[in-house]
Amino acid sequence: MAFFGVKLSSASTVRSVVNALNLICCRMGEGDNIAHLYGDEVSEISPRQNVQDLPERTAKILSEISRKGLFFHVAPRGHIHGIFIVSHPKILNKSA
């Protein structure tokens, strides 16, 4: 299991971010990697926010990764903020 970061910047497209997250979670190594999406508006969202209140690009990314069968968790993890994406929810429990 490994953590890989994907930085969301103003130049990032939804498609490129989703492809990178999918590659990390499903194709690199053993398949139980954790992708950490951070940067721009992603680092400022809260776990209690409604989907309707998310920035449009963030909502599209979360929608696309869900369609691909990936799972996400919005939470600060220590001093690290962002969205953690995995191929199976049990992977998040193992890394906690």
C-alpha cells in the first residue's frame, strides 16, 4: 500500500485528474494504493459540506470517480487536508 498525491491546480482538467486517480488506485502496483487529491478548492472543503455546495470542478471529479467504482473520503488526516480516494473502502480503514 502506498500514498500518492495528485495536486488540483487551476490548469488541471477534470479528465486528467480522474485518469490520474484511477491509475493510482486501480493500476499501479498491488491495487490497494491511496490517492490524495489536494490543492486549490479541494483543500478547503469540509466533510460536512453538501455536494450542492462543492465547487463545480470538485463535484465533477467526485462524480466521475464514483462512476468508475472508486470510493472517496473527505477529511483532514492529521495536518493533511483533501480527499482520499481508494478502490475499496476497507483500504481506508487499514491505513487509519
